[in-house]
Amino acid sequence: MNVFDFTVSDMRFYEQYYFKSGSEVSFISKPRLHHGILYLRSCDIDVYLPSGEMIYAKSGDTLYLPSGSKYRSVFARVTDSPPSLLLNFDLRLDSQKYAFSDRVTLITSKDAGRIGEIFEQTREKQDSPFGLKAALYSVLELWDAFESGDIKRDFLQNTVITPALSLLEQSPYLNVPISVLAEECHMSQSFFRKKFHEIMGVSPKDFCLEKRIEKACALLSSGEVNVSEVSLLLEFSSPSYFSRIFKQKTGFSPIDFIKGKG
């Protein structure tokens, strides 16, 4: 199986309050610098390409705007503010510049409404780099025409749950509710559990438990805390429950582990 090394960087989120009906944006003389995912929140857009072709996108649609593309867009029928939301980013594949398409593309999805929800949620987390990456990965996951096969799988495989893994790394004892992890990845709880298990091979609950036991081993090995203190630090319900789970996972009781039998 091929393995692809993707790098996403320089992510920016824009609420485009400044566009009104009749507003124009042109990248004809100066091509677009960054990749963009544009969600039409409450407006229509006519996109004119150098070939003479026109793409009509209506409110609720999403466009992929590749770096280096040339086009002119005209806003119409703006009904609310901001009329559009834009996620900009740079992308490399194996250290080389990469684009999902060489031209402006209308993103099609069987669940287009979900893309709108992702962008609305991102408005609340636009200062979070993990939140922005989660939004990008979630949109790509829903994009029906996004490249199939190894590239799509490898691009999404190790990145779509990255925000959850990063949040767990920041939590000293990994006791983060599934609802919080799913929200961080812009997913429903059921879809997050499914995707997490698909990528990590275990459920989020079992993954967190295994990591907590790893931390328990490190704490017990330090000799600075006893079993009850470790149970409290790692937020187990009781020392007896902690001891039972510890033995299930390691094959040794905490006391035997401390004595050097683990």
C-alpha cells in the first residue's frame, strides 16, 4: 500500500461580511495564492473562468478554490450577513505543492447540509488550529468527488481525529467525555466512535483507559505515590476499581507491580 505524507498549513478562517449583492472578486490577473473552501451561507455566486465557462453556485453550496486558479466571481441575492464563510489553507503532498483539483470546483455531497453545519460550528472555534483542521478534514470526508483510493484514505486516515487525540494529549489524565472529543472533530458521537475505532483499532473509551493505565504504571514506578493516590489522580471511582482494572490490563495487581513483579 502506498503511504502519502500530507502537510496542511497556514489555515485561516474568514467571515466575509464585506460582500454585498453585486460585489466582485477577481483572480484573473493575479492567480489565487492559497487553497480555499468557500461555503455560501446566504448568497449565490457566479464564477467566470478564463475558458469562458461559468459555474453557478447557490446559497448552501460549497466551492473548492485551488491555489493558482484564475477566475472572477460575482455575488448575488445576499440575504444575510456574513453571506459566505471561507477556509484558506496551504497543502503539500510529499513536500510538493498539491491541489485536489486544478480548477474551481463545486463540492458535491450526499449530505451537503452537514457541510453548512461544520462551517457554522467553525465560526465558534476559528481561533483553534485543531478546530480549523477538523473542519477541513470533515468537509473532505463528505466530498463525493474527492479523489478516491489511497490518496483520500491516507489523507483522512490519520488526520480526521487529530483534534481529539491532541485534546487527549493536553488532558493530564485523559478523562475527556466522548461528547467533547466528538465536538472537537465536528462529528456526531456515533460517527466519531465509528471513525475512531476504524483508525485506532479500539473504541475511544478503551483507548483512554489504556493510556490511563500507562500513566498509572509511570506513577507507580516513580515510588512517589501509593495506589490510593494514583487512583485519585487518574480519577478512577475507587482504589479497588482501579486495582481491578489495572490487573486486567497488566496481569499484575498495583502492589505486585510496585514490588517489581510487573
